[in-house]
Amino acid sequence: MEIRNIAIIAHVDHGKTTLTDALLRQTGAAEEGVSMDSNALELERGITIYSKNAAVSYKDTKINIVDTPGHADFGSEVERVLRSIDSVLLVVDAQEGPMPQTRFVLKKSLELGLKPIVVINKIDKPAADPHKCEEQVLELFLELGATDEQADFPVVYTIGKQGIAKLKLSDDTPAGADLTPLLDTILERVPAAASKEALALPARAQPFNLAYDNFLGRLAIARVYDGVLKSGDSVFVKGANGETRNGKLTKLFTFHGLKRVDAASADAGDIVMVAGLPDIFIGETIATNADVDALPSIHVDDPTITLNFLVNSSPFSGREGTYVTSRQIRDRLERELEVNVGLRVDFSEGDTFKVSGRGELHIAILLENMRREGYEVQVSQPQVIFREENGKKLEPYEEVVIDTPSEYQGPIIERLGTRKFIIKDMKVHENQVRLIFEGPTRGLLGYRNQFVLDTKGEGIISSRTIGFRDHAGEIKKKQVGSMISMVSGKALGYALWNLQERGVLYIGPGSEVYEGQVMGNTSKGEEMTVNPSKGKQLTNMRSKSSDDAIQLVPPFELTIERGLEVMAEDEYLEITPKSVRLRKQQLTDIDRTRARRQ
């Protein structure tokens, strides 16, 4: 059976997963209602976080499909996957056209010499313009230095939701139309995964992803490049540093649909999952012969932000969580490192773990997973990672693309300008405007919330890291101050009613608070200690004003991402299975004054 290996790449929300799900259903590899996004967080947020494997059979050919995330924070997932496949389906929304992440994933695949198939999706949208979208994609190919062969890409037009594909826009859509034109294009344009000569060589495979199983331990998802890999093989694992160690494959799985299937052997070109190598890592070479050369190692981009994970030390610690000690947090982070390749953790500072990742979302997903598993943890404010090169201080920069109704462009340009962002391009289409900026990652930390307010929720913002550049100097962000509770107890509606004029509250009436908890922000920008449990003075006198009805504004609910954005440098974000709270590092006024003096 011939094998074809493809990855599906696209910007967030351009329809990769929906298209993959339709392919699986139409080839009989999955039932109705089964989706590639299986993780609870992925289903809630509607985004892909982890790359996943599936396989379908079509015309006696096995097509291995890898669905990749679209968010820049999970870029390390995409880079590894692209090394293990032979072509990519570049999915682009017919209305939005190429977006920052389209650019990022396409650049990576062109550099590896892959020849993409362009899928223009969502052609049924009211504002879709497939012709214009195709032109923009071609411009992007040429701008990214595509070769003539790569720029001569086939185009398939699809409606992923309905599972329909066609090769010409002018073609009518007959009854019973499906994705056959796309599958035929894959067979025609994607090279076979392995030649007959490769089958005769000693077996060589390279892991591009890791998984974990409670019974089998660490699993490696690998592509077999040469020969035939068998279950029970004694193998040699060659590391990036040239060292070789021995191992044995205890189990071998191949993919059918979304399921992993026990297999006795796998031929060159196939994508497999192997068990039995507890210390295997991405990019190493698994070989049955010690004399074969190692495959080129896989490089993953470095993290851009860092923050500290600590044991929760608030007065409410241990109330909701099951795992609260530093040893339990350390074990959990060590397990995370087994599968989360973009993450780095420094364990050298005792009970404080320095965690570095690719962005706020990358870290927030880890924290969300931990709290759902019953962990309590507190984290410090995210900081950007700086570098020194030739005596110069460098910091990570990002390209930001914003789509917004044109009446909101003024405040956006003004705010990003104060955060050291420079506008690079501006395109107006009817009453919509697309703005492209470049600036330091530091300036983007804590901006997304403000962006939602500035555009009344109608704007779309996306970004990608574009490398390290010269330090941009001091960045002035509009600072709101903290409203800090001076007492422990229950918050009363009457007290909150008086406080809501001074800023935005994070808590509602009846919430339990402790001394030093940040219960809101002050719009003037100074810190303010308040008493949220102060009740109304009761007297025997009746007066018109004292009996006014209390009207409370709904509180601004803290999520992990919002907390990471609004927290100040001297604060911790306390994360437990049921609550997200903001607190001062020093809980009492005296301690805070002492810390400021020092």
C-alpha cells in the first residue's frame, strides 16, 4: 500500500480541524460527531493546542494527516511536524485572506522545500472573495522567497463545514458533492512517502512528537524514513550530541482514523507510535543498526517569556486543591517537560520554579490544565527574556495584525504607539481596516484586554514572533492602580457599591477576601487600601438618601489570561481548582512599605 504524508497548516480559525474532520468522515475513518480537537480545553476555546495524527485510506493509498495548531504560542508544535511530512495543505479563509500565522507556517514549510497545496476554504461566506484571496496567497509565496516550482501551487476551493471541494470556482456543485477533488489532488501532487530502495535499507525513524500513557510510559510519535521497523526490535538511539544508547521497542502502533492500532511492523514512509524508550526525545534517531548516520536534528524556537511558579502561600491555600506542595508541583512540571517541547523549567532555585514559554497563552494553558488536575499554585508577573549579543541588549519582537472597524483605529494606533510599536502597513476595505505593526513583545504583554475594550469586542488581533532585535527602551503603559483589601472577611454589597465608582471590581458581594488580596483596580492609578466588609451605619433616624437602592455593576471576572495581563510586578496570581485571585506579594501594609524601602 502506498503512503502519503501531509500536514494541515493555517491561521487560527481558518477551518483546519473542520476540514480534517470532514475528510475522516467521508473516507469512513471516523463516525459523525467525532473531532480531531478532543482535549477539553480545545473544545471549550475552539482552538487546536496539540498537534494530532490521523490516517485515512483512499484508492488503496494510506494518507497520514497531521493537524497542527494555528496559534503562534504553539509554533513549536508546527515546526516539528513539518519535518516529518512530504507536503502541506495550506488552508486560507476566503474572506480574511493570509494572516500572520499563515505567514509563519508557510515560511517554515517553504524553507524545508515542501510544495504546498493551497485550500481556499469558507467560499460560502457572504464577504468571501476567493480570487482576491488567491492573489494574496501568491504574493505571500513570492514575498517569502518561494521557488518557481513552489509558487506554481494547485488550488482547491472548499466549504469545510459542508465537506465540499471543487477545482474550479465556476463549476456547479452537484448533489452529493464531497471532498473527492481534494483527495485526488493529494494523490496526484504529494510524492510517495518512500521509494522501493528505502525499504531495503536498515530501519531508521525520527520522533517528532511525544505522548504519555499511564501503562506504557513515554511514547514517541515518529516517522519511519528507511527500512522496516518491527515491534520487539532492539534499537540504537542516536542523540543530537552524537551519543548512542541502546533500547528495545516493546510496542508499535500505526494510525487508522483517530485510533492507534497495534502493529507488528511498519514500512518506510509510515508514521508510527513506539513504546519502550523511556528517555527518547524529539529529533533523535532510532535505528536498528549502530553504524547508520543520524538524521538531521530538529530545532525548536526558544521561549520568549518567563515567570516564577511558587507554592500557594495565601491565607486560603489548601482549601480547594489536592496537590499543594512544592514536590508535587515539581513532579507535575517534570512530567509536562516530557511532552511540551516549547517549555523550559529551571529547578535550581529550591521551591521557586522558573518557567519559560512561547507566550502568555502557552503558559495559561499549562496553568489551566494544572488547576483542573487539582493543583494549587501562585505565579509571578510574566517577564520578557532578554539576550546579550556583542555587548548589545536584545529583546523579542512581534508582528501584530489587527482587523477592526475603521472607527476604532485611532485609539489602537495611539496605544500601540506608546508601547513602542511602529505601524508598517494599513489596508482599508469598505468600513474595515487592517493594521500591521512591529514592536517589542514587552509592549504587547497586558494589551489584549485593553484591545477588546477599545474595539468593543469587534476587533481581531493576532501576532507572531519575528526574532530578537535591539532593546526598545522604557515602555509607558497606562497603569491602573490596585484596590487592596485591608481586612479578611466577606465582601458586602453596600461597601462594593461605594467602591465601584473608584475603579473596576474583580469580586461580587458575598465573596470571601483576605488582607492583601487585590479586589479591583483604581482608574486614577494609585494604590488604595479599602474595607470591603464595611456595612451601612444603622441609626434610628430615617432619611431619603440613606435608603437608596444599591445598584452594583457586574464584577470583571478574573481568568488566568486576564490575571496574567492585569497583574503588577509586586503581585502574585493565585490559581486554585475553583478560583483565580490576585494578591500582593506582601500581604500587610507594613510589609509592603518595608519592601518598597528596600
